[in-house]
Amino acid sequence: MGMTMAEKIIALAAGIEKTKAGDIETVTLDRLMSNDGTTHLTIDMYNKLKNPHIADVEKLVWIVDHNIPSDSPKTAASHKKMRDFAAEHGITYYEGEGVCHQIMMENHVRPGELIFGADSHTCAYGALGAFGTGVGCTDYLYAMVTGTSWLLVPESLKFNLHGKLREGVYARDLILTIIGRIGANGANYKAMEFCGEGLATLSMADRISICNLCVEAGAKTALMEVDDVALDYLKAHGREPKAIVKSDPDAVYSETYDIDLNEIEPIVAKPHFVDNVVPAKECEGVKIDEAFLGSCNNGRIEDLRVGAEVIKGKKVAERVRFLVVPASRAVYEQAMKEGLLDIFLDAGAIIMNPNCSVCWGACQGVIGEGETLISTGTRNFKGRAGHKDSFVYLASAATVTASAIAGKITTADRV
């Protein structure tokens, strides 16, 4: 019996030849990422250890992205604790550079790696054929101190992609469609593996967007076959693979799905669950108060290009705030060079520094009681973006931008 991609990466990290779903393996981590959402808690626990020790400081990457600039004295204290600890121990540290997963993809992730991140959307790293998974502070601390952890080898779901997305339809629409199809619990503690000839039609930005949201179906991780698109991205960023793994022809999957990309249409996830998806046209006319283009899911240069194309020569609707938040400093700089930020500013949008922003819901751009946000963020849970009695709709960069222009939910072909 052959192995899936997830099984092969875990076996590699465990130093064994073979494993299977349901086995428990002790693994050596390749990289450990943490952000300002919880790192201060990890530091507090570390300082209480009898024999505090970092197994391999070269593997640690700490990133301030959730509340940057700090929004309160409490946040400032947490940042200082993180900043000082990183400096004392020589930890790779980023502040003001962008959203953690975008920074990791730009600078660190390699195919074949097993990565723990103290953030649920660490599964984004599967776009480069790496096993990324989110963990809590305790698991992160143990891995930080020992360099190892244990993993229950997950079952895998296989998604065969066929065809090509139609013009005006995006990877964001695809993954929301899949989540709607299998449900928010449809991939609980499973690996979502993507393959098929349709994968070759998707850019790296598309792939990151897809893998990033797989946790919203409960996935332990997401993985994509490494091809020329992934290798070209890796080379452009000055890195080489650790290992390129492919599932064996006789690998066992708990379920296989065939997805025709040609059939995907613009999608909206309605409040208050990510799997509450409908065709965007069914939400046509819903009044909005704010629109958000950004996050680790849709804040890349490709997303800003889509938004700028939709809004060029137009204006943001009266009484609507349109927040545009590049996912990293590199994306911000590229958007400036291409004149995209000028287009957004001319239209009346608000340009923010690279950070999680309203997707995180605890700092910039929070919405008030009864207000409605349409967002390219990752979640639309009750209270996620502000007041508990507010409403969050999720959609693609094109649909979000079009809605900002119209002042109500609509698609790009309608503005």
C-alpha cells in the first residue's frame, strides 16, 4: 500500500520509511512560526520552565502582524516582550513586514518541510508542498524546547481539479465552493490534497488562497503537488526544496472529489459560517457599510491588481469604508510601483499598512452594531470583525471591490 503526500512528509520528519493514517509518530520540526496573537503567552510559559532551552533557534520565526501598530498599552507590552525575547535569543523576527503566512511563503517555506505555526491558517504552506499545521501555545512551546513533537497521521481527502476557472471567477470562489460542498467539519483532522491537470492552471497566489482556507473545513493540513509553478516561485525567492513528494498511485484516501473548475461561479459565504455559501447573485443588493481587501488569504499583488482593475475610474460608494491592506511590505512596494495604490486612493479607498487588519477583528477597521462587512478575510463568525451583532460576508477580491463601489453586494460585471 502506497503513501499520500501527508504520510510521506511525516515519515520523512520521523526518520522512518513508512507510516499510515492512524499511526502516531514522533517528528522533528523543520520550522516553527509564531505571531503576536499568542507569543507572549508562550514566553510566559517558557520563563517558568525549570531548564529553559531552545532546541534550534535557526528554526524559529516570530512575526508581529495581528495588532501592528499596537492599539493599546497592553498590546505594546506584549510586543515589547516578544521583541526583547527575540533579540535576546537571536530569533528571526519581523515587525511591520506583513501578515505571518505571507512572510513565511515569501521567505521561508520549502517543499517537503513539516512546519508548526501558532496560527490556524498555517495550512497555507501546502501551496509549496509543505505540511503546515496550526498548534496552540503548549504544543508550540514543547516543539520550541525539544525540536520535536508527535503527530497522529491524518487520513487524506483527494481533490482532482479539472479544467480551468472562467474569466471573472477566482481561486477564492473555488475554495469557498469546496468548503460549502463538504461542510465546515468535512475535513476534520484530515489532509486535503489537491492534484489533477487543473492545478497547473492555478498561480501561486491562487494556490496559497486555496490551501489557506482549508482549515475552515476542519483540515489538519492542505497539500498540493509540487510542479513547475511552485518550483519557479521557489527559485524566484532564492530557495531550494527540502524534498519533493508525490502520492503513490496506490495511496489510500478516505474520499476522492472531482472538481470541474469550469463550473465554479462567483461565491459569497453568508454570516455566520464559512460553509454557508451561495452564488454571489443570491446576495445581490445586500447593503454594506465596509469592504475589506487584504489578509493572508487575498492580500497578494494579484488580488490588488484585480481590485484595482475593477475600481479604476470609479468611486467608493458614499458612507462605505473600503480598506485595502497589502499582505506584506513587498506586496505594498510592488503595488506602489504599478500605480495600484494611486488607483485605490483616487477611488476613495483607505490604504493600510501590511497587517491582519479587520480579518483579525481586534484592531483596525472593526465594525459596529448592526453593520455589514464584505471581506476577503478568512472567517465570518459572529463578532469576528467587531460587534457581536454585526454581519460578515466573505467573497473574492473582485466581488468585494465591486460591492465597495455599489454600496451593496454585487459582482464585478455589474459595476
